[in-house]
Amino acid sequence: MSILVVGSVALDSVKTPFGEKSDILGGSATYFSYSASFFMPPGKINLVAVVGNDFPEEHLELLKSKKINLKGLQILEGQTFRWSGCYEGDMNEAKTLTTCLNVFETFKPEIPDSYRNTEYVFLANIDPDLQMDVLSQIKKPKLVAADSMNLWIKIKKQSFIKLLSKIDILVINDGEARIFTEQSSLIKAGKIILDRGPKYIVIKKGEHGSLLFSKKGVFSAPAYPLEKISDPTGAGDTFAGGFFGYLAKLNKTPNESNLRKAIIYGSVMASFNVEDFSLERMKRLTYKEIRNRYKKFKEITSF
Amino acid sequence: MSILVVGSVALDSVKTPFGEKSDILGGSATYFSYSASFFMPPGKINLVAVVGNDFPEEHLELLKSKKINLKGLQILEGQTFRWSGCYEGDMNEAKTLTTCLNVFETFKPEIPDSYRNTEYVFLANIDPDLQMDVLSQIKKPKLVAADSMNLWIKIKKQSFIKLLSKIDILVINDGEARIFTEQSSLIKAGKIILDRGPKYIVIKKGEHGSLLFSKKGVFSAPAYPLEKISDPTGAGDTFAGGFFGYLAKLNKTPNESNLRKAIIYGSVMASFNVEDFSLERMKRLTYKEIRNRYKKFKEITSF
């Protein structure tokens, strides 16, 4: 089995109560693929994204070191997508300072031939029309999941609704679920989105954990309790990478039990990621640590 | 075993997206005792509070119907404590419109002789000096828990700190824990408060669940997922009543496992309470429903 991820690779500038970093590696496809790589055999993650020719070679080397396929990473004349933001208070939400799309503005995902047989497809947050276009280029996907963002839900609502009928799993955050459904109750929101087509809905609530919705009901998981969150950037994408990586590794139609475990692996990955800036914590992470924190997660939530 | 609760009995006026009610039964001691009564044998809950002579007889009858002892309920010349507030958006926090303390302003809890042997003591949110005074009137309490609020943590911090060294369990909400410890991380906050004396800290996070801290570590529980929250008023006190009622029913020194179960019973009670205004839902509630929701809680959180 292999995973295709289409999304952003970016250079972030982030300020949190614990420090300030400029032009560090970020982007949804970056966090997702790095996180998923802990669950997959080498060479089984196919990344599609775009960067400018200013993108540091060392970041490419980092992704290559995790055996992530970069054939689908376009390197275009121009500047890489840059985002800057800061976190304050409970650090649950970033305040965006600047967004410079640069080469990402006209990103048109091209799926290399060698990627077209990928079975597990994760459409990170890009224009839903592009997400649909990517999907049409994949021959026979076994499992398709997608993320989105407020912007698309607002300005491309019909395309987003169309996308929902084509995917198996929607992974979004609480604010997005509320905006799309115009419901304050996330439980109602999850059920409404289920009716739009996906078999499963995952709603990420940041430090408050996550919810999984299926026809069988709701699964509710807290976040892993952490004393210190250095930088929440990429937590959602890292969660998605762990979640989807675990499901792809199983290589079978997931059931309720698998999906719940996948949610916890996603939470575990996110909990490591926020312990340092950029992918610094994941760079030092071992699979043994992931297993141990998964066990610890069980301990701290069972009654 | 018996429970003593000292707190408020009030008349609330509440506005939520689901309705508006005036002068309905409320108050911390009311919600706490009614909730705890589901776990206790008849006549084993001793309430201490104060109301004015305008307090409707039907509310007294309601508490008596649950065999709550009202010997310690002072009925004074004057008006009952009145609070009005509204909820909007995610309904996690009340916006207080008016607070008229009335007879509650000069409340001096007097513990009837017949209450002085109570083993399980719950000090709901009142001035920490009064909480200490109550405690000194109890002969040999087995387990003492207390709640508080921002006001006391700000204006009577030293008294509150003194109280912490005298109680077994502190039950407060996330905002209060953050204000007291000046920490944004609740995990850090919980550990800091543990160092002040209580053996256990319960931090209530409203719709986001709750945390239990002990020397052994952290327990994290989500809230019971609800589609509709009609009125969150009293959720925290109802939680405390279920939590403490379950522990008192056990009638032994609680261990980590008991406390975790107590947290879930507290969450279950709170989840019922918010389904309607005032104590309306609890009035219709059966112990069988409580048991079933507890089981359902296990189902929706296990992995």
C-alpha cells in the first residue's frame, strides 16, 4: 500500500510564548507526510506540492531521509509559500500575520504516472476543485480522506459539498465544522456532514481532543495532556498523518475499532509535534516513543 | 454515610438560544444536592444555605421530595439570591447580567448539631473564610471537597490557599485554575495546585470534559457528547454532586479507580442537567438512565 498526499510545503515564521522562528519548514503536506512516514514502509508516501527555487535543499534532504517520494514536488521559478503567525493565551488558535502564497497561488497539482496507482489518498487543504481534479487522476483509490479550511467552505461551498460525496473521510477542525453546518453543537454538525456523503467525519478540537462520527455513533477522545506546548503549528496535519498512516498500514477496509485507534495515533503524533517548533520534535522521534505514548494515552483515559 | 453541602440556593433568570426563563430554581447547593441524591440513601444529604421569605414553597417541596435535609436552610426576612445571565455561541460560558446577593450577602453558615457528624463535606463556592469556618464545625470529616470562583481567588487568595491545605479534593473550572496559577497550561496548573495540599484536583472544562490530577498522574475525560444543550446553568454543581455522591456512596477512602468512575458519573449527571432549564431534566431522571448513560460513556470513549 502507498499514500498520496497533495497539499502545501511552506516556510513559516512563528511566534509563541516560547520563542520566535523565521522561515522554518512547514506546510500541510510536509507535516502530514513526515508524520505518516512513521507508520509506512520506506518509499510508500507520494507527495505532491510546489515550492519556489528559494526552497532550502536541507528541507528536501529531510523529507528524502524519511523516504518520502518527491517526484510530485514541483520546484518553480519564484518564492515558496510563506505564512507567518503567532499564538497567545491558550494557544488553541493561530493569529495569522501574513500569507504570501507565491508559487502556491497558481498551484495545479500534477500527479506523476508512478503515483496514479496509489491506494490511500489524502487531500490536504487546497481548493476543493483541485482536490476533485487530483482524485480524478487516481485510478482506483481504496480510501480517500480530505481536509479543508474556512476560506473554501465560504467561497467554494458547492465544490466542497460535491467533494464530500466523493470521499470516505473528512478531517476538519471544530471551527470549520461549525461554519459549514451553521451549528454551534459539534455533535449536530458531525451528523449533518455525515449526511453529505463521507462514511466518517473526524472533527479536530486542538487541545480539546477530537470526535469521530460514523453511522454507528460518536467516538470522543481527549487530547494527550501536555504541560508545555511550544508551537501548535502543523498539529492538525500531523494528526492527519498519524491517523491516515495508521489506516494505510493496516491495508484493509477500516472498521470502527481501527478508526478509533487511528484517531489516538493521530493525537499521539500531534502531541509530539507541538513540543517543539517546525518538525524538530518529529525529527528526534522514535517509533518506540509513539508506542509508549499510545499506551500512556490508554492509561490516562480508561476508567 | 452522609453528605453536607454548604452553598447557595437561588432564583435564576436565564436566556439561551433555546428559551428564556425567569426566577427558576438554581444555586450551587440546589444542583449539587439534587444530583448527589441519586447516589445516596434517603435522608443522607444535609444542606446548608439561605433563602429569603419570598422563596417559593414548591422549591422546598421539591428538595424534600428527594429526602434532602433542610434543617440547615435558613429562611430570612428579605429577598432570595437572584442571578441572571445569558449564553451564546458555543454556550461554554455564561454572561452574567445581574447578581443580586440579597440575603446571601451576609450568609453565615450555621451547622445544625445534627449535621456535625457528617462524614462527606462539600464546600460549594462561597467565601473561603466561611468555607474554613464550616469545616471547623464538623467533628470528623472523612472526605472534604471544595469549589471556588474567580472572585475569591482574586480578592481572598491567601484564604483560598489556606483552604487548599485543609481539603482533600478541589473541584474548579479551567478559567479559575488558570487565574489562580497564572498558567495557560491546565496540566501545569493542576500540578501546581496539587503542591498546595489537596490530594486530588478536578478541573472542569465544560463541554470539553474534565481532568483529574493526583500524585499518580492525570486522568482526562471528554464530556458526554450532546446534540443540544438547552441551558448549561448548574452543570458544574451537578457534576460535583454526581462526583461526590458516588464517592460518598462507596463509603471508603477513594482510590484512583473510584475517582475516575466518580468523574464519569459527574459528567453523566451534568450531561442530563444541561438538556433542560433549571432542574427540569433531573426531575424526570431515573437511576436506570444514569447507569445506561455511564455505559454509553464507556462505549464512546474506549479504543
